[in-house]
Amino acid sequence: MKSDARQILEHAVSKVPQVTLGFWIVKIAATTLGETGGDWVTMSLNLGYLIGSAIFAVIFIGLVSGQIKADRFHPVVYWATIVATTTLGTTMADFFDRSLGVGYPGGVAIVFALLLASLAIWYKAEGTVSVQSITTRKAEWFYWITILFSQTLGTALGDWVAGSDRGGLGLGYEYGALIFGVGLAIVAGLYFWARVSHTLLFWAAFILTRPLGATLGDFLDKPIAEGGLHVSRLYASLILLVFIVASVTLIPQRPATRVEQA
């Protein structure tokens, strides 16, 4: 008979998907949707960053609560929660960068500090920040809050690199996507060919996929004069949503195991 601790561990891990190539494909699409969807609500609907953040925060809390209460891994619930973190991350980053008037460097600094604080508190409470350590509901909340801050940081980084205003580096969306794509390739190389903590590499990749998605999202909906394709934010979001649904349906979605999350 299995111990209670063992049963709790298997229950929690079963709600986290295997981290495979398919996982990262859906993750990048979800982060891109977060950029276009968040901008559609705050800019196209003209609701502003504060109201947009409040709306997505309610959705985020509701979905995380559902994810934590679930008794097993539900792909739709999991990926809906990921999308919620990307949209909320987009509006939060824009609020820090623009509404608070601290510019892109200031926004990056604020969110980076929040992410470090989240990881530090999680580590102090649980003794680890590995995704295979999610054995309690408290740890699951730490997991999702850390994901939220990593998504927000990724958005702020993407805007800082691509944008030319508010202290941005002005490298443009194409070069921004290339830079973060190279960063992901380096992380992948370290994963396969170096003895580096897989936990560290997971969070590094999670952060880097967000600015990649942010720059891709901006590339889709920004005006041609600004280096974008000028696709409607709503249409871009719907196209990405269809792609995500198709990917989750066609790409095998299996719960992770302790070995796969190591």
C-alpha cells in the first residue's frame, strides 16, 4: 500500500503535462495569443491596462482554482490556465511599463524582482522550486504565481528589446524574436549536452518563450510601417486560438511523471 505522501505526489504530478517538444510548441502559441489577446482587450477595446489586468486577474484566479481542485490532468484546463497567465502577464507588464511611467527597463526590473521574490518564498516554504515538487495545494499556487511572473517578465523583456520608445533597445520584432529564439536554442543545448540543473533550465526556457511569443504577437498585429503585418488583434487571437485547440487535440497530452520532470 502506498504511503499518503506518495499518493499526494502522484496526484499532483498527474496534473502537469510532459515537457516535450509539443509542450513548447503549444506554450509559444499560448504566449503569442496572450500578447494579441491582452492588447485586444486593453487597446482595441480601449479598456486600459488597469481594467484589463483586473479582468484577466479574475479569470486567472478562477482557472487556477479549478486547476488545483481537479483530481487529475485535464489538458484543456491546464492550457486555458496557461493562456490566462499570458494575457494577464501582458496587461501587467504594460501597466508597469506605461501606466506607472517607469519605462521598459523599470518594468523589467520590477517584474524581475517579483519573480525572484516568488521563487525565494516558494523555496523557503517547500525547500525546492522544481515542478516535480508540487505535492500540496500551496505548492501549486506557488507554481502558478511563479508562472504568472515569468510570463510578465517575458512580456516586459520582449517589449524592451523590440520597442524604441520608453527606454527600449529598438531592435525590432524580427530581431527580438531571433534573439530569444537563439536563447532558447542555447537552453536546449545545455539541457542535452551539459550538466546543468533541469529545474533552472525549465524556468529559463519558460521565461524566454514569453518574449518570443510577445515579439511574434507584436509582429502579427503592429502596423507595417512599424515592422509588423498589421493583422487585426482579434483575428490574430482567433487564428492562434484555433491553432492551440488543434495542437492540444492532435499532440499527445499525457500527465508527467517524476522521471520526466527531473
